[in-house]
Amino acid sequence: MPKPFSELLRDLSPSDVQAIDEEAQALHAEYELLRDLRVAHTVTQQQLADLMEVRQASISKFERQDDILVSTLRRYVEALGGQLEVRVRFPDHAVVLSRYGSARPAAPQDGEAVPA
């Protein structure tokens, strides 16, 4: 028989509970980031849904998801007038993935060393 969540938490160390809480807070902040991005562009969920040709409920669900397809995130950002950039960072260089079809060296970000 499954254990209630509260019972599972009692079996964890205080440091494990703290790590879970920190991860939950980080995920919550990411969810709010998408909503805040949309609101900052003064776009309602319905307006964004119309631009993406989906239902408003889909936008609401998307803004609360914890696992997002990159293609859906790209459509969301582009509907707001932005451009999604996926950057892979290594200790000695960074690469920007362009629609996964090709890769190009990334321009250094503020405070980032220029690759040799």
C-alpha cells in the first residue's frame, strides 16, 4: 500500500527535506518566469493562445508544466516576439544550438572568457 507523502517526508533527513524544498522553489520560480515574461509584454493568455493557434487552457497548462518541449517553448517565445536561444556551455567554450540542425560558436556573455 502506498505511503502518504507526509509519512515519506518523516523518513527523510532534514538536509534531504531542505534540498527538496529548494528544488520545488526553483521550479516554481521558473514557472512564474514564463507567466511574468508574457505579462511583461502585456499579452493575455487568450491573446497568446490566438497567436499560437491553441486554446487558452493550453497556455495556462504550459505555464505550469515542469517539463516543456523545446519546440513548444520556442513557439511561445516567438509568439511574444522573442527568439529562443539554446546555449550549451563547457569550461572552455560555448555553442548555440540553432534549431538542432546546426551549431555555431556562442558569443561570450558578460564575464565569460573568450574561447581560445
